[in-house]
Amino acid sequence: MSTEETRPLSLQRPQRATESFSEFSVAERERRQNSGEEFDLALFEEAVDLVLRKLRKFEASEEEGRA
């Protein structure tokens, strides 16, 4: 018998890629704005929007594949 403690399975729904990336981008935006270095907010937001659009398309195609 193992000495490791058995942990119950999480019943929480796994976070979607779009949710994870959104949370990351909010924290990263704040970090960069507070860094004191030059930061192009418009370019950053454009890049975040692009990634989120791509992730949403990917997630939608995965959902269709499961149906």
C-alpha cells in the first residue's frame, strides 16, 4: 500500500483555453503597464483579440467534432 494520500477527483469543470488566456492577458497587461517600460497597449490588445478569436474558432470546431 502506498504512503501517498489519496485525493478526491475535482468535480470542477476544466477551464477552457479562452478563459485561461483571458485571465493570463489581464495579469500580463497589468504587469507590463506597471513595469515602467515602454508598452504599446493598443498593439497588446490587438494581439490578445487575435488569439482569442483563434481559440474560440478552435473550441467551436472541437465542440462540433464531439456532437
